[in-house]
Amino acid sequence: MEIPVEAPAAGTIAALKVATEESVQEDQVLCLIES
């Protein structure tokens, strides 16, 4: 299932916090954004 994810700010992804095919939970941090 694909669920859209909205970023709270514009910027560049600095680090991904999840692996490919990993299940995620609501409110889980998916990446770090540098602005």
C-alpha cells in the first residue's frame, strides 16, 4: 500500500531513516531534511 507523505518544510534529504521494503508506523521519522 502506498500512502502519501508530506514534508513539513522545503529542503534536501540529508539522511533516510528507513530501509527499502521496511514497514513504518504513523508519525515515524522517515528522513532528515536540511533546509
